[in-house]
Amino acid sequence: MMTKPTIVGPEGEIVIPSELRVALDIRPGTRIAVSREGNRLILEPVNKEYVRSLRGSLAGGPSMTDDLLKERREEEARSKW
């Protein structure tokens, strides 16, 4: 793991060292996802690999589509009376 020190600026900005920007293909305008794991900040460039890593992360949760369809069916049933 490569560790490079950097300084936090007055508005919370940080500079990512050039070696890391090149290695991760981070360019001006690249979106960065920021998360926390314990006392660590995790910075990840939002790219195709990052988006792929999120696939399925919400699987098994409540389906807004199913809820909306159920609500529409109930409204339709009520309006027929």
C-alpha cells in the first residue's frame, strides 16, 4: 500500500499526490466517492469498476417499483366503485 502525506486546505480540500492520480487515472473533473471505515477515509474514483462494484448492493431490499404498482392497483380498484 502506498501512503503519501497531504494537507487539508482551509475549505476541506486535499491534493491527491500525482503518482496516485496517474495510477488511478484521476483527472480534473473526475468524481470521487468518499466513505468512512472506522478512522479511515476511503477515496474512490467513480469509474466503471466502481459502478460495477455497487451492482447488487441494494438487492433484497424493499422495491419501490413493487410498492408503486401495488398502490396504483389499489387506487384503480377504489375508483371502480
